[in-house]
Amino acid sequence: MSGHYEAPIREPLIIGHKTYHDISEDIARPIEERAGKLWWVSFWIALTLFLYGFGCIAYTIGTGIGAWGLNRTNNWGWDITNFVWWVGIGHAGTLISAVLLLFRQRWRMSVNRSAEAMTIFAVVQAAIFPVIHMGRVWVGYWVFPLPNQFGSLWTNFNSPLLWDVFAISTYFSVSTVFWFMGLIPDFAMIRDRAKTPWTKRIYTFLAFGWGGKAKHWQRFEELSLVLAGLATPLVFSVHTTVSFDFATSVIKGWHSTIYPPYFVAGAVFSGFAMVQTLLLVARKVCHLEDYITMYHIEIMNIVIIITGGMVTVAYGTEYFIGWYSGSRYEDFTYLSPGAATGPYWWAFWALITCNLIVPALFWFKRVRTNIMATFIIALIINIGMWFERFDIIVINISRDYLPSSWTMFKPTIIDVGVFLGTIGFFGVLFLLYARTFPVIAQAELKTILKISGETYKTKEEEDEHH
């Protein structure tokens, strides 16, 4: 895995003339040192949002989903918008960890750990919304095909709700196994450096007896490839399944064959934007600039350009086919003249601005190699992808086939509170993860130090000149 030759022209993936010991020190430092003031401020903000959202969820369960802004026409709204948004955010982790592993892309080693963690935390947030949307959460176990005391009660496999259950559970379980397995050598490193018996005992348990022997590494790499092979179809299948929630219906604007590839491209687009948002912060706070370099940031921005281009083509196709069909009903779908000038014009133009116009700035090298510009554009893309999901759900069903049933959707403070709560919950999980687990896969980085480290690449260039 680590013995492949790398051309001198390639930029180093590890800068700062690091040694193996330096990598261990730098990556273990955020775990072993006390948390800084910035971490505590971020944690308390996230925890406050989480507790507020938890209170809104409790109120919703106690009162019923009438506490939301749903009505007879808009029976899907804010909650399913957030569900699709969170599932999409998790997609970059699987792509980076599985697909790029199979393609032997070394640059993934600095970003895969946090991207995988982000996937798991995002899927946890996504799972919350369909459960609450059922209304009677105490009978949520009915979606599983379990033996039961009701005789012939069985799950309805025609229900999109059940498809989501299988999509989320499969995605979560495979991603968690993949993530945890990659952490085992790093847990062993923390175990060997532990200064207190309690810390040593915890990381000894988590390290599963890892000793760094050749046999351990052989099994580790074999299992990595097997899990990557299993996880790669998930990159496509999970969001395809989510798109079927819409594409298999007969509602105008939803009944579209372009949805599966369009949703997958949009998920990777938003997922990489969220990876950029989080890693640029973690890079600064945890002092990881030598491992998450400008080269990594530029490569991820290029992936955003490619997937953003796919999304743009999908938008154009949707708009053109709706117009070309000549159907009056298509004049009120989420990508149509009616959407651009109707009561939800602000949501339509937010989608176009955030997902088409602003990301196009990444075509300029000066922009995609600028840290602050990347961070701002990544945030804008996250907002734009939320508006895309909002437009698909709310605009399409707010203008039904009968003008008499047309209604507007207005979220309540409980709707907004639940969403803010999931953002807070995600933040709490990510901040705790950054304090207890290595943010970067140090064991994998060490395998490329003599190939892609700045010291060794400089030495190779000097040898070639001589």
C-alpha cells in the first residue's frame, strides 16, 4: 500500500519536515491537552441548541405533529426537508473513505477520519426526523418485520418510510464499522501514550489488542478493502433510495427519472461542502495545517466543482423538460417560471444563487486556494442544498392539481427549534469526537511519510539534481 513510487512533481501531502514521532505528537495533542477556550465556547453553544431542540421534540411528541406548520396540502414539510439534507451531508464520508481507498488516492488519508465521523453523526440526525414524523413514536418498532402479538401485522414494503429505515440502518451500520476499524491502530497509539490508568484502560479496550504486528496489518488492510467494496454501492444506493421517496410518486415535479443520479450528485456536493466547513475549523483549532494542506483543500474544491456541474445539468434538465412538456401543472414545480416569480420566489433564487452561481467561483484557482473564500462558499453551498430540498418538497406540493387546495407552508417555532436542535446535537458529537478520538488517521499518514512527506520529497529532488 505504501511502497508505490510518487513523482517528484506532485505536491507533498505532509509538510513541515515531519518525523514519525512528530505525527504521533501532533495528532495526540488535542486529546492529551486540556480543551481551549474556543472549544468550550463552541461546546456550550452547541449544547444549548441541542437542549432547546430536545425540548421542541418532547413538545412535539407530547402535543402531536400539529405543533408543526403542516396542513392538509403540505403534509410533508420542514422535517422531511431536514431528513434529506442530513442524509446528503453524510455522503462525502463514504465517498472519501471507500471509493477513494479503492482508487488508492493518498490525499484522502488526512480527511477520511473526520469525514467518516461526520457521516455517522449526520445519519443520526437524519434518523430523528422520520421517527417524529410518524407521530406515534412509541409504535415506531412497527416498521421492523418483527414477530408481534397482533397476529398478521407486518411491515408495508411499499412504504417509502420503510425504504428510509433500511437505507439509514444499512448506511449507519456499515459506516460505523468502517470508521471504528480504521481507529483501532490510533487507539493503540493513544493507549501506549496514556498517562493515567483510567485512560489506559479505556483505550486498551477500544484498541482490541492491537500490537502492530505484520499479521495485524495484513488483516487490517484486507478488511479495509472488503468494507470499501461493501460501502461503495452505498454511496449510490442510499440517496437513490431517498430519491425514490419522491420519484415513485405521481406528484408533479417529483415523478422524474432524473432524481436518483441527481440526488447522489447533490449529496456528494453538499457532503464535501460540509467536510470543508468542519475541517477548515478543525485544521485551525487543532493546529493541523501541516497535514490538511492547501493541496487537500484545492482537491476537495475540485470535487465540489465536478458534482456542482452535475447538479447544474440536472437543474437545467428539470427546467427544460417541464417547459417542453407543455403541461400547465409543470408551471408550478420547484424549477419553473412559476417558482421563479411565485410566492416562493425567494427560495427559488436562494437555490440558484447558492448552488449555481456562487460555487462557480471555484473555477478560479485564486478562489479555490483561499481559505476564507473556501469556508464562506462551503457554508453558502450548505445553505443552498437545504433550500434545494425545501423547494423540492414545499413548492411542489403547495401548488396541487386543484387550485382550491393551494396553500402556503409556514414553519412554526417548533419546526425551527427541532432543526436547530439537530445542528446542536451534531456539533456536540463532533466536538466530543475531536477531544477523544484522533481527528486524522495517523497510522495511515505514517505509511506515506517517506513518499509524500516534504522532507523526503525535497531529498529526492536534491538527489536527482546531483
